[in-house]
Amino acid sequence: QTWGTTRFVDPDDIAHDAHVNIVTFQPGGRIPFEETHVMEHGLYVLEGRAAYKLNQDWVEVEAGDFMWLRAYCPQACIAAGPGPFRYLLYKDVNRHAALRGPFSR
């Protein structure tokens, strides 16, 4: 497998309204398609180098760089260095628990 995710918050636990993950790509690993998300999210590069597509532009990123992506920003990634590319990912999930009043069924 060329990439994987380590999750710090159970995505099914509605007590949390955010995802905090470390995403790791092995050299040459990639997101093989352009993707978008409904929420804004931030990426802090922990290790390595990559080419990251933001909107229509490919930018080079490396350890210490930070990216803030708006909702629906088209994105893709290719790990470009000789070693792993790792980043800390934060994103809101904007979920809300159903509220039930005394007359709810």
C-alpha cells in the first residue's frame, strides 16, 4: 500500500466534531484522483516532500509547510521525495447530534 491514515479520533464517535489524522505516503505514493471535501481542512507537513494540487495549481510542499484548504477545493497529492511524506490533517466534520425534546418520538 502506498499510503495510509492513522486516526486519533474514531470517525463514528459523534462526541467529536473533528477528524485529526496523520496521513503517510510512501515514496511515489499518490491520491490517484482529484478529490474535494465539503469542509475546510488544514494540513501540516511533518516529514518529506510532495507535489500537492490545490485548485488548478501543483505546488511543492515539504516538512514545516502548512496548507489551509477551503471547502470544495480540488486536490491531489504525489509523494515526491526519497522518503515518506507525512502530514497532520485536521478537518471539521460539522455533524450535530439529533436533539430530542420531551415530546419527540
